[in-house]
Amino acid sequence: MALALARAGWQVAVHYRDSRDQAMQTVASCAELSGDSAAFDADFFDEESVRSLVPRVVERFGRIDAVVNNASLFEHDDAQSFSYVALEAHLRSNTGAPILLSQALHAHVQERVVAGEESAQGAVVNVLDQKLWNQNPDFLSYTLSKAALEAANTMLALALAPSVRVVGVAPGLTLTSHMLSQEKFEALHAMSPLGRSSSSEDIAAAVCFALENRSMTGTTMLVDGGQHLQRFERDFSMM
Ligand SMILES: NC(=O)c1ccc[n+]([C@@H]2O[C@H](COP(=O)([O-])OP(=O)(O)OC[C@H]3O[C@@H](n4cnc5c(N)ncnc54)[C@H](OP(=O)(O)O)[C@@H]3O)[C@@H](O)[C@H]2O)c1
């Protein structure tokens, strides 16, 4: 996403928590593509850390036009293992942080409008998940946190208009993880009406489109090869 946005001319502020080296590599590539980029750390479990992020970006770049809420906690629990600890961790990272970042972007754009930049408009992309439209019992807290973010997508679109647009992008199975072998991943990726789920490039293209289309708000693009149309009894990592 960062590289696709830089290729489209955006100066990208790259957020990381633990993956500093990867963030710095991404910054170097983005800077080559669009002239400038910088990395910022923040732990989204911690409210003060989230609140510090937009001001630090504005201090470094002078302004901010968009936020892509992609960072996400994805830890397994289900109806048997559910706990307040798991729910709170997912809600803080996956729901609370995107809302706080949208709130901060809105305040920043409002300040610019008051300062005379009448056409200033911000945009938020919330990265969701096709599993919201195709639920199974796995990853209960994660799914609840993304369902809450999907509801916030609508509520924020109404509350922050006209200065900030809010758009959801819901991937299907896109990247593999330690829970899936490459062979299994490829087989599952092919299980969709289109015979393929989403690629990173598909998701990045949808994010670029959402950020650049000034008429979109309060809606979600499902970019998943149609996986949400098919019934899966378990999460892909459990199949
Ligand atoms: N992968 C898929 O196939 C798939 C499918 C559907 C939807 N999605 C959605 O697409 C997005 C990206 O997926 P992904 O697989 O790339 O995610 P991921 O690898 O599980 O996590 C992405 C990053 O989120 C950051 N993060 C997690 N908890 C954080 C916290 N408390 N504070 C700050 N950063 C935190 C981590 O950054 P650090 O490494 O720097 O700590 C992590 O590398 C997510 O929103 C996910 O729900 C993915």
C-alpha cells in the first residue's frame, strides 16, 4: 500500500510498532518514488501513543491528508476461550486506534479550513475483512473488533463529513501467515467464485482509488475474488 501510494505521488508516513527495519526499508523505497517519506512508531494498544501519531506526522510533513488504518491485531480466540483481555486488546488496536486517528485527521483538516484552505478535505481508509460478510466461529474478538470498525466506518462518514471521507476496503485471503503452509495458502486462495482471492496489488489499488475518489464515503469495497459470497465453516488458517 505504501509503495503503491508513493508511486501515485503521495508522500507516505509509514507507521510501525515492532518492525522498525521493514518500516525503514519501506521509507527508503517510498522516498525514491515520491521524494519524501518518514517512519513513526506507535503502539495502538496505548491511547497516548495513538494520539501522538498525527501531530508528529504534521510536525514532520507540515500537513496530513489521509490515514490508512491497516495495522491490526489478529490473535485466535473463540466462544470457549473468549476473555475481556482478548476483547480489549483487539478493540483498542483494531477499532479504537482507527477512530482516534480519524478524529485527529478531522481536527487537523478543520484547522486548515479555518486558516483559509477552504477546499481542504481528508480521507480515511479502514481495512476490514471479507469474513464480516461470511462469518465463522474463529477469531471471535478480532471479528468483533472489525465489525465495530465497519459500523464506525458508517458513523464516522456521517459525523466527519464534509471535511473527511471514510471508506472501507475488505480483503479476502491475501497474505499467508505462520499458520498456513504455502501449498495450503495457494489452495485456499483459489477457493472463490473468481478462482483467486485478493493480491496485495489489488488491495493497494483499492486503497489508492478510495483516497483519490472525492465522491466516496461511508461505503466498503470488498476486494476478495467473491470469497464473501461463499460459505466457509472455519477461518482459512483453521481449515
Ligand atoms: N492477511 C490477510 O490475508 C488479510 C485478510 C483479510 C483482512 N486483512 C486485513 O488487512 C490488514 C493487514 O493484514 P496483515 O496480514 O498484513 O496484518 P498483520 O501482519 O497481522 O499485522 C500488520 C501489522 O499490524 C501492526 N500491529 C499489530 N498490533 C499493533 C498495535 N497494538 N500497535 C501498532 N501496530 C500494531 C504490526 O506492526 P509491527 O510489525 O510494526 O509491530 C503488524 O506488522 C489488517 O487490517 C487485516 O485485518 C488481512
